[in-house]
Amino acid sequence: MQVLGGDVTGCSIGDVSKVRGEISSSIILGYSNKGHEGFVGHSYLGRWVNLGAGTTTSNLKNTYGTVSLWTPSGVRDSKMQFLGTMFGDHVKTGIGLRLTTGAVLGAGANVFDRMPPKRAALAWGAEPPYSVYRADKFLEFRPAHDVTAAHGAE
């Protein structure tokens, strides 16, 4: 893990991850990258997430109320006042992306240019309605280095 600069407080950062900028009370799993400025707070980043420069999460509503969160059974009240974005594995964001409180970007989402909806999975594009990213291309993902060797597995 590398902290490249900025204000990083109350975070858990996984192996081979790089972070920079303002990050607060967040969990970042291994091989994820937030190498630029931008605020990420009260958020969860899965493995192999790459946040474009200036990606910013909102973690507090202007009303100071509790944050709603998408779930498979519908949008639910999280009963939490502070809640940023849930980033699934292999999510990528474009430069300057702004994310609302309680946003959920599911595995393989690649969103850029504008503020996406509360939920996007295997999404591709700059504005709704997003197209679905090609699952065959997503499954072709090959890391730049051998992950199994890095973890001592065969």
C-alpha cells in the first residue's frame, strides 16, 4: 500500500493499493487506485477499482438526514447520516466524476462525464441511459502483473 499524499484518516487500505487526496473513514481493498485529488468519504472500494482524477463522493446530505442506499430488494434507508459510495470490484470512474450519497457502482461499472444514478452495474457511458458493458470484454481482464505470484499462490 502506498499513501502518495493528502489527508488520509480512519481508513483501511489493502495490499498494492495507491491513494492520494482526501480520504476519510473508508475501506479500500487490494489493487485499487485513487492516485489523484478528490474527496472519498465513508465509502467502500472493492478490488481493482480505479478512480479517475478528481472523482468525488458525497457522504453527507444537505439536510443532514439519513442516506438511502440501493439494495437488491429496493432502495432502503441506511439509518446512517454519513455514507459515501459502494464501489464493486473492477469499477472505473472518469475524470471529475461526482457521486451522490449512497451511490452503488456494481462490479465492472465504468462511468464518466456526469453524475451517475444511485446504482450502476456493468454500466458503460457518460450519461443515462447507460449501455451495458460487454460481459465478454469484462471477463477478459488481465492484470498488469501476476496476482497469484504476488500472493504466493500457485
